[in-house]
Amino acid sequence: MALKLQIFTLFVLNLFLVTITSQNEQNSETKSLLSFKTSLKNPQILSQWNLSTPHCNWVGVTCEVGRVTQLALPTRSLKGPLSPSLASLSSLISLDLSSNSLYGEIPRQISNLQGLKDLHLSQNELSGKLPVQLTELTQLQTLKLGLNSLTGKIPEQLGELTQLRTLDLSGNALTGGIPTQIGNLSRLEYLGLGNNFLSGSLPLTLFTKLQSLTSFDVSNNSFSGTIPPEIANLKNLTDLYIGINKFTGQLPREIGKLEKLVNFYSPSCFITGPLQNLRLRLSFYKWHFHIFSGRNVFHLIALREISPRTKHVPKRRWREASKPGPKTEATRDARRGLLSWVEAETLRHLSAKYCPLVPPPRSTIAAAFSPDGRTLASTHGDHTVKIIDCQTGRCLKVLSGHRRTPWVVRQSTCFIQNRYA
């Protein structure tokens, strides 16, 4: 009897200690969430976050067994730093604070979230370098940091996040090259590195190891070198964006083996190759590029602009029959060839350079030159207008608008208008 009483006493005591521990952990999570709220410049947006209701019932908070597992507050107009207090939510699996106005650096304490699988911080105003501590989140499957103002190089340690399926670092101000270790992310399906200041050649490991890749975006950077024939290994690729770079050489014929390819974007490069005359030699390229699917991008290329140096734009829709006219096919071919030659010769006498804009713009929407051609006004996705001196490349002034207001820009004695759509 005494033994049973002791066992029962121990059971009750253990249950009591577990209850106290669980209560303390819940109190700790409540404090962490409230600390995040008070760090904001507009905490009133989270007015429902108060002690009158359990934190598991707060907007954007999801709990399992009383522990916070998800925090989802996208597009809430939150403004303020990314508080390190969120790193105390040790059971967090998904963190989504995208499309807000969070600024400052990504706190290094984020490495405490060892169970985190999805991290969405895109479309904010985060700055500083990518913290190496991100690479300690070995369970990450989704890492979205696009459309911020992050600088520095891509840490080679990112190659240790072997569970990653989505890596989006596009729309920042990252420099340097792509680490070869990124090729270790064999489960990667989406790689977005476009709209940065990256340079160098593309590591061969990207084409030999990332065979699960469906979307590959390195557009609008300063990459150079050639596109290797090993690109044929990316058999699941549906979207390929390599435009606005410094790639040279011939486009490898092996690219025609990408039967699932739907979107192919490659303007403003120095790539040449067998696709230039695809319209006239379609029967040959149907064989040579192994085009079997009607959805393949090369079928579409055959019906629209083919070469970056040939700016002929058809005046009819795809697959719409051409109207009979006096011009023969030979005449049209000659005109296209002349236009292509004129453009190529013109480009030999032109040069371009980057104009450093602070903060780096997310995208350029529209632009207008002043009547005298000395200044350029450009509108950007960060809701600003940059006034640039065309001779020096210096940014003369930055105008800011309301975040919900698109800019319409025109120059007439430097007249700039902010107009609702």
C-alpha cells in the first residue's frame, strides 16, 4: 500500500512539474510575441495581441499543444525592426512576415529556431549582410528573402541547407559570385538570384547537381562566360531567365533537350547560336532540338522574336495567319537582316554602366528623359522616383510616394506627377 502511495505521489508531482514547465514556456512565448509587437513603430496594428486572450488565439498565431508553431503576418503594414525576441519561439516551424516594412538586419539569434522549415521575409526593407547563422537552420525547406536591400556575398555555407526546395534572394544588392556549394542543394526546385549585382561565371555544379530544378532565374546581373551544354541535365526546368547579363558564346544546342521548358528569357546578352534563324529552319530544329511537346518554348520562339539582336516584332498574334501583301518572304528576310546588322553595329559604339542608387531599387517601372536629355526620372517598385544625371550617372534626388500609389512620370521642365491608378 505504501509503495502504491509513493508511486501515485511521484506521478502527481511529475504531472505538477510538467504543468508548471508548460505554463512557464507559454508565458515565455507570450512575452516574446509582445516584445515583437512593442518593437514595431505601429503596434496598434496588432491591438488584438493583449493579455485578455491566450496568445494562441491571437491573429496570425498558430499553436500545437500550447506551443507556437506558425506566425503568419504577411501584408499587415508592419513597420519596425525584426525583433530578436521571435528567436525565443523554439517550436516555430513557419515564419511569414513578407510584404511589410520591416527594416534593419536579420538578427543572428534566428539560429535558435532549429525546427524552422519555412522562412518568408520577402518584400520588406531588410538590410545588411546575410547572416551566416541562417545556415544553422538545417530543417529549412523554404527561404524567401527577395525584394529587400541585403548586401554582401552569398554565404557558401548555404550549401549545407540540403533540405531546401525554394531559395529566393532576388531583388537585393548582393555582390560576388554564386558559391559552388549551392550545387549541393539537390532538392532545390526554385532558385531566384535575379536583380542583384552578382558577377562571374555560373558554377558548373548548378547544372550537374540541381536536377530537381524547375525555375532558374539569374537575370539582371553581371554574369559572364558561356551557358554550358550541361544545362541539358535540368530536365525538369520550366522557367529559364538569363537575360540582361554579359553571357557570351553560342547558346548550347543541348538546351533543346529541355522538353518541359515553357518560359525562356534572354535579352540583352551577347549570346549567339543556332536559334537565330529558327523561323526559317523550323523543320531542322524540330529534329535537332528534340521538340516533342506543343508547350515547349521553342515552338513559341519560332512564332515570335528569336534573336536579342533582331527587334522585328510581328504585327499579328501567334498562330494568326499572315495577310497577303506585296512583300515577298525574301524582302522581309532582307529587312530583318538589315535591322539586325544596324543594331549590332550601333551597339559596338555604345557603352553602359551601373548607376549606384541608394537604397537599391526593387525594380524599374517607367522612365522619362528631360527635354534637354540631361536628366532621367525613373520610377521604381519601392515607390520612389530617382532623378539621375545622364552625364555623370549620379543620382541627384530621390522622391518618395505613398506605398499604395503608383508613380506616373513625365518630364517637362522637370515636372513629375504622382497619380493614383
